[in-house]
Amino acid sequence: MVRISCWTIWLSQGETLYEKVKDAKIIDTNIIHTIDNPYSEVGGLAILYGNLAEQGAVIKTAGIIGERVFTGTAVCFNSQDDCIEGILAGKVVAGNVVVIRYEGPRGGPGMQEMLSPTSLIMGMGLGDKVALITDGRFSGATRGASIGHVSPEAAEGGLIGLVEDGDSIHIDVDKYILEVALSDEEISQRRANFSPLIKPLKSKWLRQYRALVTNASAGAVLEAD
């Protein structure tokens, strides 16, 4: 009741939030930092680009526990469930970059939260020894070098769908790079033989959603001509 009453008073007076707090003073700058004394100069998130993420990918830099520059060999899974089975079966080892694809807006369809793979990686003591990339999304509890929202996604022909086990993937958080070491010729050859995985769906609504949804970089909104 107190919260409701306070908001009611604020709204009834017709003042903006800025007008309410413009004269407030920070008592302890160790708790509320100023622009001259930031908690972090780069913030808690970074957007990476490269041939694996031409339209961007997101990493929670505040959750990194290993190196901010990482190069490893790909081990690929076409769903979160396949990845969980693979991790439990010992398919992921130190030096790997775990690739989880077909979990983006179109590939999922939808973007289910994927905390389980990263939790398993942490629980197996690999949190600072592997990286993970996906066209899906994570929860705020994710730790380690976990990169999500890779766009274009696999289901729309993004390069993440063409990555194969053993490919070398390079991540540099401070230079905002996410790349796979493939020549243009190799990429063209793989693309010529590639068709995205289409998951079977019973729901007509989900089929319609999949046909109209854009990728994560565009906000996963629905678009129709």
C-alpha cells in the first residue's frame, strides 16, 4: 500500500522522475558512482562483430571469469538439449568453443533462456577454459565467456549455421571481435551445400511466428510485406 500511495502522489503531482531527483545529493560515491568515478569504464555488456556476427552478438563482460581473448576449437550442437547431453557425455573439453545454434527467434522458434549449459560448464570446472556462442539468449545469472544473440542466426542462413566441429573461433572482447577462421572460398563452398535446419512444429501459430520473426539484432519483431 505504501508503494502504491507513493506512486499515486508522484503521478498526481505531474512531475517527471528527473524533476523529482534533480536536487538529490549522492552521500556515498562508493555505492552510487559518479561519471568521474565509474564502477567500470566499459560497462557490463559488449557487442561483438565479425564474420560470425555480422549484425552483432552480445556478451556480459561482467560475468567473464577467464581471459578476455580466447581462441578455441568449435564443438557444435543444434539445440540446447543436444548441448546438455553432449556436455554430460564429455564432448566439451578445455580449449573448446561451444556452439549452440537454432535457438534464435526463428530457429527456436522463440528464444528460450539457456542457463543450463553454462551452469553445467561452470559445475564441471570449465568456466574459465571454454567459451560458448549461441544465436539464443541467456539469463542474467550466466557466467563465463558466454556470447548470445548471434545475428544473423543459423535458421536464416547465418554463418553460425555453417561452423563445423574443429573450426577455430577467435573472441576478443576488448576489440569487439567474434570470428571463425574460414576463407571466403571455404565459406562459399559450405554455403552452396547448406540448408537451415527446420524443426517440426505442430502449432500453426508458431509456424506463422517463425515465418515472420526477425533476428535478435532487429529485436525479434514480426515483419510482413
